[in-house]
Amino acid sequence: MVIVDNIVGKLYPLVINEGIKEHEINEWRLLGQEKDSVILFSWVEKGENLPPSTHIGTYKCAENVFKKIFSLPKIENVIQATINTDHTLLGYVIKTTKEDDEVVYRPFLVKIGENCEEPSCDLKIERTKQVMIQFLYYKRSILNENPTEKLLVFIHEECIMQYTLTNEIIKMVLNPDKFHVETMVKIFLWAQWDAVHQTLYYIHHRKPIRSFVDGEDSDFHVCSQNSNTSPTLSGMQFHDDLPYESVLNIPLNLPHLSFAETTCNLYEDDTVPLRIHNCSLDLIVLTDPDGGVCVCHHYLYQPVKSSYKLEDEDECPVNFAYSVTVLHHGCIIHCVIPGIPWKQAKCIRPLFMFYGDHMLVSIPSLCIHLLDIGFLHEPCCHIVLNDNNTPSMDLNKISLTTIRGLGDSNFALNVPTLDIIDFHLPTKELVDTFKSINSLENRLSILHYLIVHRNEAEAVVELVQFYIEQQIIVGTPQIFKEFLIGNCYASVCRTLPSDANQLIELLPVTTQATGCDVEVEVNEKVRVCISQDALWNASMMLLSPQQRVVPYRVDIWVKLWERLLKNAKSKQKFRPAQVAEKLLVSLVCYQPEALSRSTTPMSPIPSSNLTNLPKDIASIKNPVGSLPFYEVESCTASKQEHIISVNLRELSMHLLKQSTDNKISRFQWQSQTPMHVHAVATRYVGAQLEQSRNLCQILCKACVKALCTEEKGFLFIDQLPEELRFILFTTLEQYCLAIESIAFPLPLGFTSFFTFLGYRTLEYDIFLQYVQRHVFELQIDVMKIIMTDMDDTTENIKRKLSLLSFLPRMRAKRLLNQWHHPVSLMIRAREHATNILSGVEGQNVRLSASQKTTKYQLGNEKKLKHGFAAFPTHDRLSPLDTFLDLLTAKASLNELDFGLLIEATISSIDNVY
């Protein structure tokens, strides 16, 4: 909330002219704004030779043009005004106070002349209840030579009337007795005029519609004082040349309405938008031309019911609450800020305004709330920010509203001071909030907002690095998952063909669930509690397109109907968890050495074929940037390829099934071909690998950014100080956990790098537990260096054998062949003999280089002394000969590795003696 200008500074030079430079001009007041964005103001002029007087003028912001249209002979308390389409008639309301402090409202009508001093026509309405008036706007037709003017007159808690003025009546002296009057609405509690869409909203009591559904939500139908009626919000749509029609009827839940009516009968006189209500019911309806409708209700209540009457300066804590009924999503969002002193809470009027895909709720001196209510996805990622700008301001002088035409859509107007306030939330403020407010849900929402809605890549990297630098463990995987899911979605949205856009709705956009209760502690004094409920059958509240005055006439209500119908038949988004479930089964049978290379879009292919792939996938083949390990794997088919292929298959099937449902409404989907499905699926799995690699690079840089080295892989780990090594390991452990939970592929080479990092960081017993639980994967490259790193002591031999037991058969055999140790010889010899004796078909033995050069001299004196002398028989080699005879009976000579068997036997005897 930053004051950027004052509208009086723009108006004052336009009002001053050569004839009245000496006049004192003050007491500016906002009187209203019309459909054509013209704003009406009043001001008071005082001069030496002229008595003080009140004047009314119009201001066009876009053209910066101000025009005085009417002057009253004396100072009058004009609180509201309206002007017709041609700017020939002006209606205004005067509020006066009698001697007994009774407030009276009186509406007037006047023709606009050149001298600005035409006589006013008193509509002969004098009420202590609030009275407002409003001209209807319509398109002028050349064929209609005698247009009529229609004026709405609102009398609070009494009626809403429509005055019709024909062209003949307008040409004569205005006389209210000749106006045609029609009562449109009888007793009402609240009303609002939407000038843009020419819609009248009002709340009245009506008999509730009985529901045949058992256990109906109590928040949906709540009766007021009369048990036979309930407050209902109705919408009346006006047309240019057609009758008006009632398009909306919403049963409301208005907390403590009956209590408030008995304690509050004060009026705020809100003119933009034009609202008729007392302080017992602060409610506003916001509409979007694309079919978005939000009903915002602000109220106060005591957490514990009490008969104690609150005084103005009472410090008794109350709950500051507001709800937003997001009609286009069929849900209601409740927000409660408990423990606010009554004398402060009663002065606060929140501002509700659209802010891109969100709704901004400004609560002066407390906080700013950013509700995710856009059409992109279901409401779930709500952001709470601290309000650091208004605690020192007088809350009685803060009454904010939105004005069309001020320039930026994020501008608001403070009505008491006419200050123009910029509510644009800079990225820095969001980043600071992420760092200062320790709510995980709030941090996830900010991350989602910066990724999906603002595309602020640098800020997102800063937030992830901050999270790592603070060594925050709680919620780290959720932060990583939100980064991956959000960036994948945003990446696909930027590269997807326009004719496949409908499939985007089936992709995951955030990790946060819809409808969960959230509590955010902004500071020591402010705590925001957010909850969300679904509306039951919201489309029943709305007039269907075929029931309209002109069936299927495109306007905001038809668009809203289509969105409600679409949400009622909403498609299920793709869940990464369903791929993770598939992988739990398939990875059990995963054998990299036995699989052939897959043919997914990420498979290594000749560079000449890259031109045939989509650009976003082809670019992944030569990724920009570097990781602290070599992105290669020595196995035939990597685990990365397997995960990608499963993702591609599952996502393609999901998109195809959801987009070809026979029950799809014609409002919701167009035909999606398999080519569209293929385009979305390939781009998404390509984005998965790209973002997985991107996050890994960010995390590694954040952990070891102070280390300057050109080494990679295992040498890089060896050069890390122990402290940095531990930080890097814990970070990558959280990263690995996040990746596996949403079934994203890991970069090539990461598995071995992470395993060796754990080997260097953890104690061996803990390292072994990670291996047993399949957190670490013992690939051939990492096993080679671990086997070399361990000395051949008795303890390390046991460790090597333990690690080898976790490996697949072929991988363990390869490592045993390269381990030149007697234990390796004995294991390989026993396995070789077992295979022969068990009848396994033998293979031609290929002796190793060391075996080929070894000469087995059985008569060697050293061998006789230490080994063969132990045989008790006369033929010292008879047991071995007998065993070899047994083997040759089972297999041919060329299938036996005599050298291996003899050397293993000698090594065994040497170890014994």
C-alpha cells in the first residue's frame, strides 16, 4: 500500500480558471462513477464576493477532462450523484441533519444546462433510511427518436423503484407526479449497483427452497430472524431494449446478522460501487467479464457469546472475519483473524479487488491477503503478507475502493483523502514474506505464485537457495516438489500449441490440496485462519442460458453458467503419485544390465535427428549449465529411461482417456486428437527431466558455492570439507526424496554421485542401512571406487562381501573378477564348481590375463611345505584329483577353468596353514 498521487491535485488546476482564481476550493467528495467511467465529484467554493456554494462536476480520467455541470446556491451535503447516458440529466442525494440529530435523505433531479444553475426537481422522498439513485445506461439507437430515461431509486429496508421519463416529460418542467413509477423490489437489506454490467444485486428474505439431499450443509441455508425465511442474494440484469430479468438467487449464510441489526443503524454512504446498506451488513460483489463472480462479506463476532455491550473504546478481543464466495468455482473461502481489540476492529474496512488471477484483500494495519480465485485451477494457493505501511495511519481515514480508469488496474482510491494508492506487490515483498513468515503453506503458495503466475525465475532460485542456506529440514521436500511441479506446468504452458490448450487443465499445477485448513502467523499479534467449503449444486442458483430473455445471449451470466457446468463435470488432473505407485512394482524387477535401450524422447539419438523433435525436448540433449558430476551411466539402460517411459505411458493414457470421454459437455471440450495428446505428453516428460536437472544444479551451487574447483564426480566429493559434504548430502537426500515421491527422473550420473557422497559422509553402518533400504544404488562405477578405497583388512573384506551381496548377479560377478584377492578366487571357484555339479550348461571359459600367465607348478617345494603336505594319503593330490575327475564327468574339459580351481584351492590351503 503506497500512496502515489492525490486526485485533488489533478482536479484543482482544471477547476480553477481566470474568473475564480481567488476562490477557496475544498471539501472534495466522490459522488459516483458511471458505466462510461465518468466520475462525479462535488466541492465547495468560497469567495469574497460570493456566498459559499456546492458544485458538482464530471471527470474523465483517460482524457483528463473536468467539467462543472451543476451548482447549488448554498453549501449542501451532497453524498451521491448520477448522470444519464447523454449527460443531460443529473440526479443527486442530499443528506441533512435536523435539530433532533435525525438524519434525512432527499433525492433530486435536474436538467443540465449551460449556466449550471437549472432548478432542481424534488422527487418528494424524505427518509431517515438511506436513499440512493442511479440512471440506467443503454446504447442509443438512431431509429429511436424518442428515447426514455430510467432512474432507479433505492430506499433502504423499504423498496427499489424504477422511474421512467419519456422524451416529452423531459422536454417539459420536471414533475415527479408525471413520472411512471414501478416498484421492482420490496423490502431489502442490502443492494449494490454494478455499473459495468448494468446489474442490480440485492439481499432480501425469501422462503428457502427445500433440499432433497440428506445432511445439507448448514452453512448453505441459514435462516434469519424469521425461521420461515432466509437471506438470499438476487441478481437482476438490465438490457438496452429488453425487459430486465432475475438471473441469480443465492441462499446466504450471514453470521450474526440479527444481532448486528439491533446494535447498528449507521450508514457509510458508499458511492463507488454504489451500495445501500447500514453497518450491520458489509458485503460487496465483484465481477469479471469472463464469468467470474465473487461475493465478499466482512463481519465481526465475539468468540464467546456474551450479553455484554461493547463500547467504542473497549479493548475486548473480537474475531475479524470475512468470507469470499467464489461462485465460478462453486466454493466459499472463510478467513478469520482472532484476537483483534474491538476499538480497532470496528474501524477497519477491508478492500476487495481483483489482482490478476487473484483477489487482493487489504486489511489496513493487519495484513494483505492474496486469494487464488482465478480460472486457471481450483482455489488453493492463498498468500498472506504483512501490512507494514498502515499501522501508523488513522483507521478512521482509510476507506478504500477501486476506481475504473485511473490507469493501472492495481490502483485504489482512499475515499476520505482521495489519495491514489498503488497495491502492486513487488517481487521483493513476496520474497521477504517468504523469508519472514514461517508457514510452510504460505511459502508453497508464494513459490507457486512466482513460478506459475509471474514467471519470476531468478526470485524462485533465490527462495530455494535461502531455504537451503537456512538448513530448514521441515518441509524441504514439499518446497522441492512445488518447484518441480510448478515449473513443469509453466514450461508446458509456454511451449504448447494453442489448439491443445484444453489438455493443460489435466496437468498437475501445484502440490497443495484444495480445501485444507491453513493457519498463518503473520506476526505476534496477527494470525490468519483460512478454511474452504464447497457449495452444493451452485449451478442451480443461476438462470440457465435457455431460460434467458434472449436464449444463449453471450454475457457474464452465460459465461458463469458455462464455467459452473464445466466444474460440475471437471476432469481429473494427472497425479504423479500414480506413476510412483507403478514404479514401486516395476523397479523391483528393474535390471539395468538386462534391459535394452528405451526409445523415449530422452533416449540418446544421433544429432542429425534432433531437428525432428520439438525444440523444448531437443534442447535437453545438450543441457546448458553444469552439474558437479558427469552425466553418464555405464549400464545398458538407465533407471532414468525407465522412469521416463513409465511417465510417458501413464500420462498419455490419462490424457487420452480424459479427453475422449463421451459425456463431455459441449461447453467444456473440443475434440483432442492423439497428436495433441502426444504433444502434451512429450513436452511434459521433457520438462520433468529439465526441471529435475535444473533443481539439482541450484541445490549443488547453493551448498558449495564457496568452493572453487574444476573437478567433478568422485574427485569433487573428496575435495569437499567435511561440513560442506554433510550439508550437500542432507540437501540431496531431501531432493531425492522429493523426486521419488512424484516419480520424476534423476539426472544421469546422480545415483552414483549421491551414493559415493553418502559413503564419504556417513558411518559405514548407517551407509549400509541406506543401501539395504534402496536409498543408495551400488552402480558399477561407484562400487569400483569403494572396493578400491577399502583396504583388504579382515573387517573391510567382510564389508566388501556384504556390499557385493546386495548387487545383481552379473554386476557382482564383474566386480569379483576385478578384485584380486584369495576370497574372490574362492568365491568364483565355488560358483564355477557349483554350476558344473548342478548341471548348469557350461560356457567356454575365458581365462583372465593373470590366469593365462600363471604357471601352476604342483611340485613346488613351498607349496608342498605349506599346503599339500597336509594331505594324509600317499598320493598327495588325490582329493583334488578326485574332485577334478568328478567335474570332468559332468562337463567337457574346455568348460572347466582348471587354473581358477587350482589357484583357489592353493589359496584356501595357504589361509589355513
